[in-house]
Amino acid sequence: MTITTTYLITVFIIVSVVSYTIYIKNIVNPLFLFVIPTGVAYILYVLYFQATWTLSNEANLIFLIGEFSYLIGYFFSCFFNSLVKSVATKTVLISYQDVHFEKNIIVWVFLVSGIIMNFLSIIKLRQLGAGSDSFRDQFIIIVSSLPPYVIYGKYITVFALCSLLYSYLTSKISRWYLLIILLGTGIVYYSATLTQARTDILIILMPLAIIFLMVKIQNANWQLFVKSVFIVIFCLLLLYFSFLFVQIARFGNNTGNFFSSENQTFQYISLPLTAFDRWMVTPNLSGIRHGFGIIDPIDKFLKLFQINQYEYSFAVRGQFNVYSYLSAPFLALGKFGVFFVMVIAGYFNYWLFNKAKYSTYYLLYYAFFENSVMLSFYSWQMTSMVNLYALMFILLVQSNRVKVHESKLNNKL
């Protein structure tokens, strides 16, 4: 598959997905969040880098397999859901439940402990020299030896913040909660910028943005949809300036304009497929991990028993080493793995999206899971430990709510 053919097909896919997004009037649907980052990344590669780094026909083919497989899974799930609902004759308006997370003790335990952990993380990172241009490289080397609060504090805090944001948007609660949400977000955001990790910034901001947009554009008319588009543009600008801040902290201000091979943020967006091709496709590492590497929680569990998971090193130090979502299924099961995994991913994402349109707890999980979908241009994140932690948090919160509800019923009796 040539670059030109792949480029034209990718443009067609993007136009189709944008049209679909306009049709359903929801800009945070999983098709848009997957195809736009990965598709735009390919287009930017073609426009700016193909003369320098030429992709092999095999890499182009694998890229299209991934895109089409996700589309197949997504629309098959959509079709199956429409068949199940075909007996319904009335249109059901989306209406989220009035769940008061601000009264849930689990949410407050996570929020308070998370903020404390973030303050401790800020102090620790400052002691280690956060802010210097060489800190990120140092951080990567020592990260495994750092206290758990440096790694997990931001996740714990964001879980609680998303719950409170939901309650603020759907229930009539005091505006003081908005101040708590903003202050909490500011603290965890600052903590993330100290590690100079762009993915951490996305993990913090994206779930909050998804919850806000999903709630605000329920049963959306065109005016609300247009407003949501402007909100997304604002979020993208915020992300850009966040990434620019990180880049200046690491490399100074002499890194060229954004659309430049010297700009690292632009590299992370547009070059992962070239690294995937150079270090995995060209050496023919198809299926070299024999099924491992797709489901992160299982891999980590097996490591406890020292089971060989075929760990390999790819790009040498100093070379670009971001490989996109394609790397994990390709290394595990080859081209078939890319097709099989992405069909399942597409199917599950539509199923979750459909559930999230009506259910509070599914919405919370959707917000975290779709963040990993959006990061597909960067790496395989859909089965990351963060998603497992989010699920555990939601189950804890729901369990506590059930116990409180049962206790109130018993008191009435």
C-alpha cells in the first residue's frame, strides 16, 4: 500500500467520521476520538515528513488495517444495538441520574488523599530538580524508585474531581464545589507539568472535558453542538500551550515553529508510525511477543510469577521511540492481531458510548477510557492500568452508595 493511496483513504475516512459526528451532534464520540488523532497524525506525516522518513508499503497496510478494523467493530456494534432497540417505537431522551457524589465518603477520601499526595509529589519533584531542562530524562531513569504518591496521586485526584464535576453539572449544589474542582484540577495539573509528561496532562484534562461535554450536549440541538465545538477548540489550545510549556522547560525556546521537525510535540503527533515501521515492521517482528503485551493488567500479574513475556528493546537511546497503538497488537499477534484487537476495541467503544449516554457510572468510566482511545496516535493504552484503577474506583463509589441507600431504608423501617 503506497503512501499516496493510504493518504487518500485516510482523508476519506476523516471526512466520513466528521460527517458522522455532525450527524449525531456529539464531538466526544469514540469514532471521532480515535480516527481524528490517528488520521490527522498520518496526514501531518505526509505533508511534512515523508520526504525524510519514507514509510514501507507494509506499514501503510497495517495502519489501514487498524483504522478499518476499528470502524468495522464500531459500526457492527452500532448495527447490533439498533436491532435490539428496533422494537421500541418512541425516542428516549437522554437524562442522567441525579447522583450526589458530593455526599459520598469514598469520593472525599480519594480527593483529600489525592491532593495530599500531589502536594508531597510537588515537594519531592522540586527536591529532585524539577524545572531543569534535563529533568525529564532523569525522571524516566529514577521513576521506578520514586514513592507511589508521585505516580498515583494525580490519578486518585482526577477520579474524585470527575465525580464532583458530574454532580455539579447535574445537581443543584453549591458553587463552592466548583471552586473545589478548579483548585483540585490546578494542583494536579501543576504536579503533572513538573514531570514534563504530556500524557499525564491529557489524563488529567481529557476526562473532565469529556464529562462536561457529554452532560452539556445531551439531546443537543445545533446551537449546543456548535458551542461544544468551540469548547473543544479551547481545550486544544489549552493543551497546545501546556505542551509548549513542557517543551520550553525541557529544551528552551529555540525549537522551531510548531510545524517543524525540531518541535518535539509535533514529532509525537506525526512520527510514531515511522518509528513503528523502522523498529518493528522492517525488522519483521510480527508476533514476536507471542500474545503478550495487549492486556497490561494481565502482563503485570504474570510478572509477579516471573513468567517470561518476551521483553524486547527497540529504538536505541537517542532515537525517536514512540510507536503508536499499532505496536502492541502487532508485536503480540502480527497483522491478524491488529485486525482482531481493533475490531473488539471498536465494538466495545460503541457499546460503552451507548451506555454512557444514559448511565452515570458508565459515563464516568467512559471519560477515562476514551482518554486512552484518544492517545492511540501515541501508544496502546486501552487496556492500561489506569482504566483498571478507574473501574475499581467506580465500583467502590457505587458500592458505598448502595450501602448508604440500604441504611436509609432500614432506618425508615
